[in-house]
Amino acid sequence: MSEAEEEQNEQNSGRASLNGFLPGGEFGSIADRRAYEQRLNSLPPEQKEFAEESTRFADLWQYFSEHRMELPKGVVEQVGGLPKLPAAEQIAVLRRVNQVLMEYLHDVGEDSGVRQ
């Protein structure tokens, strides 16, 4: 196989693995709440807890984005460091970050419109 063919195969392989993150893919977003709950309940406990906290963070981040609010700097740094932490610590950090963001929104205004 030529070098060009090998490179093309690598690119196709990379695209195929990323397709799982597209809507409808194995790791893609889930718009249907029941399908989300089913997938969540099928996870092992630690992964389920991480997914729940990640979803809360994503909801908060989306709210901040929609309202053109910047995430506090400390939050960005903590979330950026998650990949370096063990799984249990990742969950604890996400839980603290979510609490900080909710308190921040509470301080900004009583009617933030974010679900908990």
C-alpha cells in the first residue's frame, strides 16, 4: 500500500470514529428525554454519576452562552484540568463547579431560569 493510500485510510478511520459523536451516533446528543434516561440508566454507577454532572455542567454552560455571560475563570481552569484527574475526583470537581455556577447565577439574579 502506498503512503498516500495509508494516509487516506487513516483519515477515513478518523472520520468514522468521530461519526459516533454526531446526532444519532453511539455518543451523539440525545434530544429525546426518555432515550437519554434509558442510556443514562444503562451506565455503571460511576459513569452514570459523571454523565449526570456533565449534563448539568453542559446545561449551565449553555445558559451562560445564551445570555452572553462568561464562565468564571476558576471554573474554566478546573474543567480544563479534568482529564488529568482520576474518575472519582472528576465527578467531585464537576459537582463543585456546578454548585459554584448555580451560586453565581443566584447572586446575579433570582430568576435565572436554569433548572437544577
